Amino acid sequence: MKYDSEVVTINVGGTVHLQTEKEVLCSVEGSTLQKLFSDMHELKKINEEVFLDRDGDTFKSVVNFLRNDRRVFPEFSDKNSEKLFLKEIAFWGIDKNIEY
């Protein structure tokens, strides 16, 4: 399924506001993010931003991971941040299948 390059503005946890293309969020077939942003669900919005009640910094890492086609694993300054990232990609149903 191909998505247009519509830009989505997201408010994550009330602390991080980011923009990305819907195509990035829908890039992993069958993931919860793909299902959520495939126009099949009503998205909760606050001031025209899609609201996700998740940790903002961790979600930014997920979006960057997706932007790089899951080929560049993020570097973390501590083990806890890496653990949060792994839990976040599991939450969204994104595997960490990295191709080099």
C-alpha cells in the first residue's frame, strides 16, 4: 500500500511536537503505527496535532529509525534509553530487523 506524502503534525506526550510524512509512519506493514495512520481510525487531535500519549524523546528515536528504513540503529547515552526504545518499537509492532 502506498501512502501520499501528507505531512502529519504529532504532539507526543504534550512535550514533543514533531512533523513527519504519513508514509514514514506507515512504512512497516502491519504495525500499529501503520494501522493508526492509514485513515481507518479517528485520530485524537489537540489544536490540529495528532496526540499520542507516549514518551516524546523515545518516540522521536522511533521516527528517526523509520526515516532511515530501520537500517540505522540509534545510539543511546545510557542503557535505560535503549531499553525504552526497544519497548517502544515493540509497543508499535515494529521489528528491529536491521539491514546493513
